[in-house]
Amino acid sequence: MKIENYLISLDKPTLNRFEQFISSKYFNQDSQLIELFNFILKKKSNTKLTYSDLLFRMKWSKSKLAKKGNSLLALYIDFIVNEHLKKNSPTLDLLKYQALKNALTPNSYELKKLKEKIEYQNFESGENIAISYVYAKSLINEQKSYPSLNKLQNMILSKASKIAKYESQTLDLNIAFFAHMGYEYEVLNIHNESNSILLWLLKKITNLFKNELPLDHIFHCLVMISDHQLIPSKHIKDSLDYLLNYATADLNRGKLNLYPIIYKLYKFGLNSRLLDVTLSDYRNIAYVSCKAKEFNWALKFVEEYKSSLPIDQQESAYSFTKARTQWYAKDYDAVIETLRNVEYEDILYNLQTRSYLLTCYYELDEDEALDSLIKSFKVYLRRKRNVSVKRKDAYYGFTSVIDHLMKCRERSDPKRIAKARELLKENPSIPNQDWLLEKIEELETSLGVKRPDADSE
């Protein structure tokens, strides 16, 4: 139960204030929520207790327990807002807040004045999100339809964007998510599977942030609400897919710092059982995890999800993905062992695995094996008629560059380095460019060769 995770994480003073909060009829008229709260605290200290004990004692059904859990969670969110207001708001704002909370039918003049405050002040702190939340709840309590509801939605979102941009306060952004989602569900009564409120919200925030979407904040919000029982799992999945596509598009535009957050999104999707792992996903998830330097997790994933692959492609995809993961982890002996005696029907697998083996032999100073594979690789490229000219040129270039590096290392010949750099410059399609450049720079350093770009640094 989500509320249990929140309660057990609170320090004792905060827990005591929350207990006072829910014990007050001013904020809570349901005494059974106090029973649930007390039971959760007892359960924390007595591991033998289960929710079955509470169901038996209270004569509740499981569905009723779930509803009570959601109600207690809603009170917890109100408590966060209240704490935030007490900490940050002027006394007058807090009094207005309390007046609205206390009124089943808020005073129209006070409501109008607060509405004006919300709509016309400068929104620069978490206080404003809290006030918007309260205002939305007051409209719910009043049970009236206002033409300005859409405006209120946009105000909450615009304030969330300002806070995330200028203050980076995750708590405030979380409040915005909760406030807006609660508002949508309760006021607009959208409960159907086909209309994802969460996805709508993400798209609105994406539009507000343009190219500055704080993916880390959004990810934590998604995790925080993922097991909120009011929200269909389809909505969570739609939102996860949207964030993955958004982050991947940014990654393809050169934002290489996004690998860790894409890894987190994939991991969250797998742990929440929201992703069906296709052959393409299998390779991509392992690759992204390697780029995020999560090698142990990547290897575990490769093993655990092997069975999800199509039978006719299972062994080839598994061995290639495992070898590539080991290569990124710089476990070159393991790569050679994984690829030993493996022959792929797929041309691309064959080309890529041969290039990985060449790099492994180079890293392990196995020059004899390296020289032999360079020669056999060139023969393989000549014989394969179903490989495009462009791809052949790229792999011919790769073998030539690594051949120059090997001979430079053998003979301490700086001219070989210059030739290797020239080949890379002439053909940007040569694979494993980052690795080749790293090896070139290592040789330049060891031989005291001045790099071509050294003057510009």
C-alpha cells in the first residue's frame, strides 16, 4: 500500500504532526482512517501483523481497504500542502486556506478574492502550487461548474514549470502532479481507460518546457504515482512510452547525458511489468544500460530476458548482446569466450562481432591473433556480395585503422598514427570511432606525438 511507504519514511516529529492532522475533525471526518493509520504504525513495529488482521477486525473487504488507503493518501497530500503553507505562506493566506477548508460552501467574496490572488500574482514558489491545489479542492467542495476550470489547469502547470526551472524542488513538482491529477479525476470524472490524464499532463508540461524538460523530476513523479490505485496501469504505460520516445529523440539529437535517465525509465518499466520486451527492446535496453555504465544490471537483464526472444533468433541475439555488454564492461576475455566458435547467419551480426574481436585482441596485446583476424576479415568482406559497398568500405577502413595502430605499437612509428587519423577523417562511417580515437590518443601520448587539435586547446 503506497501510503504505508510514505508513513514509515517520516521522521517522528512529522509523523506526530500528521497524527494530529488526521485526528482533527477540521481536516478528517472519517474515524476509520485513524484506525488504518494506527494499524500501519503497529505493523511497522510488529512484522507478524498483516492486513488480513485489519480486514477481520474491521470487517472490511479488500476493495474497501484499498479505498481507505487512497483516502488516507489524499489526506497525506493535504497534510503536505498544509505543512508547506505553514512554512512559506503569510498568515493571511493560511487563514484564507483554513477558511476554505472549513467551509462546505465557501464565502463567495473570499473565494473571489483568493481567485484573484491566484490568477494575478507572480508565481515563483511552492506556496502558489499549494494555493492552486486548495482552490481546486474548494471548487470540488462547492460542486459548481466554473468556466475558468481550464484556466486553472494551465495555471497549475505554468507554476510547476517555473518552479522546476528556477528552484528545482521535486516536492513542489510532485504536488503539482498530484493536485492536477486529483483535480481531473474528481472534477471532470474521467475514469475510463482510453483517456489518459497523466499522458495529457506530460504533453502539456513538455510543451511548457520545450527543450528543457526536467526528465529526472518527471521520472520521480511517475514512480511516485505509479501504484496510486485510482490510475489505470494503461495510463502509466502510455506515459512511460511517451517519456521513452521523448528522451530517445533528445538523445538522437546529441544529448548524450540522457543515457542514465533512459536506463531508469527502462528499469522502472520492467520492474512494473509495463514493458513487453521485443527483440529490438532487448538489444536497446542492454545497450542503454551499458552507456549508463550499469554493466552488472545489463548482464543480469541479458540472462533473465533471453527467454522473451523469438526461438529462431534467440541464441544469436543472446550471444551477440551478451558479448557487446561484456565489451562495454571491458571484459575482453569474456567477449572472446562468448563469441568462440559462434557463426551468425545475419550479416550485420557477423560484421559487428568480428570488429569486437579485433578490438579485444588489440586490448589484450594478442597481435598474432589480431593480424590473422584482420586478414581473414578482409577476405570475408571481398567474398560477401550481399554487403553494400558503403558498409564494406566502412569495415575495410576499420581493419586498416586497427592494422596501423597495431604496427605503430610494434614499431613505435608515429607515421602510422597520422595515417590512422587520416582514414577516420576520410570515412566517418568507420565503426567504433570513439574506441579508435581513444587508442590513437593513447599512442600519441606514449610516443610524445602532438595531437592535431592541441594548438586549439
